[in-house]
Amino acid sequence: METEPNTAFHALYGIADPEERLAAYHAGLAEPPLDLSVAENVLLYGSLDEHVFRHTEIGENDIRYKTPYGVPELRARVAELLSRTMSHDIRPTDVYATAGVSAALECLAFTLEEAGELAPGDRVLLPAPSWQGFKWSFGQRPGLKCVFAPLRERGDAFQLTLRDLQNAYRTAYSPPKLLVLTNPNNPLGVNYDESLLEEIYTWALEETPMHVISDEIYAHSQLTTAAPRFTSALALRATARHPDRVHVVWGLGKDFGISGFRVGFVVSRSAVVRAAMEGGHERKTMSWFTPLDSLKNVVVGKLFEHRSGEPSWYPSQLMHEAYPQALTESHRIVRRALLDGDVPYVATGNSAQFFFLDLRAFLDRAPDATSPALFPEIDPREERLRAYLQTTAKVQLLPGQTLSCPDPGYFRLCFTAFEAKQVADAATRIAEALHALPEGERR
């Protein structure tokens, strides 16, 4: 590994988000590794370039103020797409745009606090491993505290159970007021079974005072062989009985692969949420602080518009046909490279955009790094293995403990971050580096 002054590392430690810390670190390297740590998606860029970006022009009307939570036409088109995806009749008035899904989560937290359903210091219950950004979306400004229900491998996969959530709920410092599930899961990619979701939502909504947020940002990231199939929170019977306490967030960053645009949506039938998102007498809309700006309205509007003469509506065709096929093919190529290299990973019925590598067998075999630890807050063995793969395989993976994984040795690999051949080549290098480690080295 290249050697940097310790002072440079101290500056990096000040970056809380692990993906942003890695990006800042890579910017200082002469030859940065292939970064498969960040959840990005390039699989659809060619189609987006052909159908959207080449046809996007900015006019005088497009530089004027627009509705902060999305113009009516856009909200109607998003509702149309999500109604099909989520098997639920979503009205345009249920959909509110924000500057990204992180902002959508924060808007919901502030809204529920204003309504008296939450208060700063209240607990948020989440399964772990889990996306690291929840800690800042809920904690940094709303002042909520995340409580994780640790999941460990059962059989050949991490399995969420109602009992895991109930145990974490009962043992929390104070009973959580909000439950957050990511479906499909990040970093596992798994779709939660409908019967499990009904069981969990029935408990949360009928035996506790909790609201539930379902983060469905990967809703369209479905392999053609996915099992179980995706079930939205909006399609549940438990939600139908308590529609005012279930809220969904979705965005364009992962499924459509335009993460840099920061476009997210709150989907809710709660009167409280709708009033806060729309604003009113002496109150600005929550989206006013994180708006969908005018230029985003133009580009995203072009993406979602109906065009005469086309055989099918482009976003629906892209999300329900072209994208699952492209995702499945990329997954097949990278999976083959991992299998050929004997690199173990957690098996799930759907992967979304990830392989969650199980490298526990190599934890005690990685040599000491020549530079200070980039992630001193995680298990030092996991950090040494990350650094070794970066140096030897020229690949950057995201350590599982940065995602609140309860056990060390797991790493998230995003197989959509680059074209499949590049990722497969990286998987081969990972395999070669792992199997070059001495068997006898133990710590």
C-alpha cells in the first residue's frame, strides 16, 4: 500500500460515512483500486443516454422555480410506475419528491416529530447488517438513535425473523418508536417473504406504537430468478389496516443508476405526512429544505414522459424488462468468477446489486498493513484484510462492520458499479489474492 503521512489519515477519520471516506482516500492515490465498495449502477447508462440525455434541452421555463416536491406531471408518472411495481394503487397525491432518499428519510423523521409521534432521543429499530446512512438520516439532525437487531447466519444466509426484532425491541434502552426495513435488503439483496412481512408488520402496527418506514430503493433490482418475489409494504394486509403508520421511500439512484442526481420520493397516505410534505399556512413544505430543483424536474421529467409512437412506456419497460435482464446477466458473469475462484459469499434468492462475501476463513491470515488503518473503528483483522485486497488485488470492498454487521469477515461487493467484465476480472484478482495467503499464519 502507498504510504501517506499519519496526518492525512487523521483527516480521513473525520469523514463518518465509510463510502465517502474511501472515495476521499482514493482521490489521493496515484493508482486507485477498482472501487466496488460504493452502491452504484452503470448497467443502464447506454439506454438512458439514448432515450433521455440526448433529448434533454434546457429552456427559459426550466430555470424558473418549480414545486419543491415535484411538478404534478412527474408525481403522476412516478405513481404510475410504482403502482405496477408495488402492486398497489398509488395516487399522485401520495408521492412527494425530495433531493434523494436520504432526504426523504429525514423528512419523514422531522414530520413524525412535529406530529408528536417521535421525539429527539427516541429509538429507531433496524436489522443489521444495514445501510450505514440510516445513522445520519435519522440521527444527525432529527436526533433519533438507531437500535440494531443483529442477524447472524442461519444455514447459508442471514435470516430476518420476528423474534430478532422483538428481542431488540424488548432490550432497547427505551422502546423504539420507529421500525425501518430495507426491502430488498442492503447489503444482502434479499427480498423478504410476504408472510414474514405480514407477521412483522402486524406485530409492529398492532402490538406496538411504532410507525414503519420501508426503504424500497432497490425495488426494481430483481434478478429474473428472484425468489421470493418482491412484496412492497404497500401491498400488505397489515398496511391496509393501518395506512397512516406505514411510509415508503424510493428513488432513482440505484434502480435507474443515476445516483448523482439525488432524486428520492416519499410515498405515504398518512394525512400528517401529506400535510407536512405539501406545507400550508405559515409552514413550508418539508421538501423546501431538500427540493427537487428545476433542472432535476427537467431531466427526470424527460425520463418519465410518455412518447407517441413507442410500443411501451419507457420507464416501465426499462424497469420491468430490460433492467432485470441486464442485472441477471451481470450477476451471472460475476457469480461465475467468484465460484471459479472459490470465493464464498452469502447465498440469497435475490442479490439486488450486491454480493456479500463471506471471507471469515481468511480473517486471521492477512498480513499487517504498511499504512495506518483506514477504518480503525472496525475489527482490526477485517481492516487488515480490506487493506490487503486493496493492495494485492487492486480492488476496494466495503467492510461488513461499517454496515453494522455483527460478526467480522464479511465484505460488500457491488457488481453493478462497473461493467460485468471489469467486475469479474476484479473477482478473479480477489480469489488469487485470497488463496495466496499463507495457511499457517494465525493471529
